Amino acid sequence: MTEENKTQNIDEQKNNQVKEDNKKTSLDIKVGSLVRLHLRIKELDAKGNPKERVQVFEGMIIAHQHGKEPGATFTIRKIGADNIGVERIIPLHSPTIVKIEIVKQHKVRRAKLYYLRAQKKKKKMKEIK
């Protein structure tokens, strides 16, 4: 291969990756959104063979850091069984993210919703239609 072909292949790969990442970031992910996140999980079955499945994590986005740059992350919180809060910090451009669905949008006046951690029950918020 010549130098020109190598650079063209690298440019094509970068463009394809940017297009895939734009699909994820084209959603209007905001703090206060109730989202359903589909994550790819790798496990071992009973015989020790690797196995992949998709796990759904549904919760509210309580924080979003670093905009849409490559190191961007967001924090999702959900109330699990017995009213125990579960939080996950997930990179926005992670290859484990299969799909992000926005279920509801809430109107909030804060950039970080850390006060929801102290709530014993779900806080009522205004929904944006």
C-alpha cells in the first residue's frame, strides 16, 4: 500500500466512528431526562464460554460532564428494590452502549441533581411535552 491509501483508510475509519458516535450524541441527553439505556454485557456461561447479552438500565440522568467530547460521561440513578438507589457513571462514547431511549423529559433548574440522592421517595417533577 502506498502512503495515500493508508491515510485514506485511516480517514474512512475515523469518519465511520464519528458517524456511529453521532448517532448516540444526536439524542438530546439532558439532566432530568428519564432514559432507558441498553448496555452490552459480557459474561461466562456455565461451561466457561464467553456470552454476550443486552441489559436495560432505566433511570434519571442526574449529572452530565464534559459536553460531547470523547471523555464525556453522564450519571444515571434509579431506585432499585427496597428503595435502594443505584447509580452508574457511563462514558457517552462507550462501545458497550447499544441504544439510548429517552422516555421522559423533566423541567429542572439545576445542572446537577445530586439532591435526589437524599430523597427517600421519588420526587415529583414537571414533565416537558
